[in-house]
Amino acid sequence: MNTESYDVRAARHLPWVPESGIQLRKAGVHFDAIRVADRLGRELADQLAQLTAGSPGPVIQQANGERFVYFLVPVGSTGHRRWPTDAQQLTGRKRLQRDSYVGVPALEGATWPLSWRYPPGVDDHLVHPLLLHLTLCVLVGWPPESP
């Protein structure tokens, strides 16, 4: 977890962050998510952190398998634009004919294989979807749509 100048107690009030361990949270309730694999996901998270003075919003990383990175975004904020194939939308939209879930780790303690690359902040803001989209498009060389 990126713990530079971070107060764990400040984000404890978020109802979707578990007290300990990991819990699955249904996308479309508290947040939607964009999932990006491995090195690209980590590079994207770090680029967003640079663009936002170290506060990109909550980003979860996975340490096993395809080492996915999950960017938590506002509910309903991703469906109106096309995303590069490197990104998978995890939403609560019914047209997908299935529910999507995201594993959310506690702010501290044993949460392997998930951890916070960038934990939620005091102000409850999520990752800005347009900034996420544009930054990803630039990284993969994919022409972004007009906002």
C-alpha cells in the first residue's frame, strides 16, 4: 500500500471497506470498477497519482494470477464511452446479464492477494473516470473519444 502521509483511521468510515480481511462488493452499489492487467494497470495507477498530486482515488492491486489492478469509479460513469480492450468494465448494469464483484481489502492487516496501491481518501472521492480513460488511451496509443 502507498502509505506516504496516509492516515488509515481517516477512511474507516467508508461502509464498503471491510474492518479486516477481504470482502466482495457488488459493482454498481458503492462504485463501479475498471480492471486492467499487470504492468499496464500499475503504470496507469502511478500515472494517475502523478496527475492528481498523489491522490488518484481508490486503486486495488492483486498480487497473484494476472495481477489485475482495479480502479474504483463512480457508479454508472463508464458505460457511455468505449474503453480500450486492455480495460474491463465491472458494473452493476443489467444488460451484461451477470453481476460483477470486486474484492475489497481492509485498510490494514492480512489481505493477500489484494492490497491498496492507492487507498481511499478522507474525502470519499473515487477515481475520476474521464482522467482514467484519457490516461489509459494515451498509454496504449488508442484514440480517445471526444468527451
